[in-house]
Amino acid sequence: MARYYHVDVFTDVAYTGNSLAVFADPPPLDSGQMLRITQELRHFETIFVTTLTEPDTVRARVFDLFGELDFAGHPVLGAAGVLHELRGSGTNCAWTFELPARTVQVTTRLGDGDLVGVIDQGRPELITPAAPLEPDPIARSLGLAVADLDPELPPQIMSTGLRYLIVPVRPGALARARVARPDFEGWLSGLGAQFAYVLDAAAIEGRHWNNDGVLEDVATGSAAGCVAGYLLRHQRIADGVPARLAQGRFTGRPSRIAITAYGTPDNVSRVTVGGAVTVVGTGTLRALPARDQA
């Protein structure tokens, strides 16, 4: 058997924000079993954390419905919130998460009845594209016209562990955006990106989908760090001044993501991403997938 926690991240209201299943110190599971469990529970992502001997340090593995992710923001924040609740004492905690792509630091605090987590995603990297980022194919791939793209902000690829093509659009265009080509993932890969994030920089609101375009993400923590770095690079937010990134409006699960970037436009030193974590419920898997089923 394995106990898990159902949490909503980037919201202080249950049944909004981005849902997640958290397994804290589950029995030994291989990759196939973790994927099978994730597919069974049908959350966007599931995180499995194992406590290490180092104080407040865990090894974490994150899965979506298709496979393992090197890094993801909202699962890490949700897991940190669960660990904070399991500790049962203290208003402020600090955690180290060892993920396949990197090790990150997370703080959690309890105040005014809300549990809030903040993840330090480190220095965002500006990725040199493998092919020119031409406006026309970018717009068409997202169901938009070139005139829908923001003329003042260029598309760029940013990474804090996952590579996002950030596509700024004019006000109003966000509602029309969608994945509009069958080879979207291959096209992104040809540019040097893994995912795309459409951003209304004026409203500081974004949208993101799985690369097949079937599922829209409610709140994308890994992309939020990239957005923070991008906005500071283009002087849309200031050094060390928190901003609020909105996402999920079009899915009926509005989320609010706190983003902060530090440094200068020419040298963004680090970014943080945070939000409220709401524990909705707990459950127990009475049966685990057999290894030969996974």
C-alpha cells in the first residue's frame, strides 16, 4: 500500500489552481510503476519524494501522463507543502529537493492560515535557438496571425531546467491561442525548445498546453521562472520586485503564481516562483502495479 496526498497548488481555495498527487516515502517503485500510478490518478503530474539522511533533503521524481520530467515547479511546491504539514510544527521550513535535472531549494511558511511555498529556480538560461525564430511559423503553430504577436517583445527560449519558447502576444490574442500543428513537439525540438508558453506581458498572464494540444495546463511553475527571467531581461519587471503571473483562466481553474527575478536585464542572477498550497485530501493505494505490468 502507498499513501498519497491530493493538493492544489498556486491557490488558497480548494478545487482551483493546479492539482497534484504527492507520495511521501512510498514503498520502492520503479519508473514504470510510477508512470502507471500517475496515469491511474489522472492528475497532470504526480511527484514521489523519498527522505534522505541529510536534514530536510528529499530525492524527488516527477511524472506526467507521458513520462518522467527532469524538473517541474508545481509538483515541487506541492510536495514541500505536504512535507511542511507532515512535520506538524514550525511556521517556516526550508527543504532541498534533488531532481534528475538539478537540485533546488524550497521554503515553506504558514501565515494567516495559508501555507505558501517558494522555490528558488536559480539562474535562468537564455537558449540560443537551433533555427531562426521566425514570426510567421511561430504564430501559425499557435493558431494566431503574425499581427497577434507583441511587436515590442521577441520570442525567446528560456530554461530553468526545461526549455520553453516564450511567445509574447498582444492583449486579446491569448484567448485565441492554441496548439495548431500536428508535429508541434518535433517543430519545437527543431528550434531547441521542449515546450511553448504564450504570454500576454501587459496583463502578465500566460497559457501552456501539452505538446499534443489536448490538455491545457492550469499553472506551469517551471515556465513561470522562465517568464520572470524574460520579463526582467526586457525591463517589464524590476529587480527583486514580486509580480503576479496569472494562468488557468481558460480552464476554469484560475491560478496565481508569485514570480520574482533578481539582477539586471543583462545578467539575471536568479528567479523564484511561489504560491499557496492547499491540501485537499489524502488517500491510500491498496494495490500497486506489478512490475511486469508497468
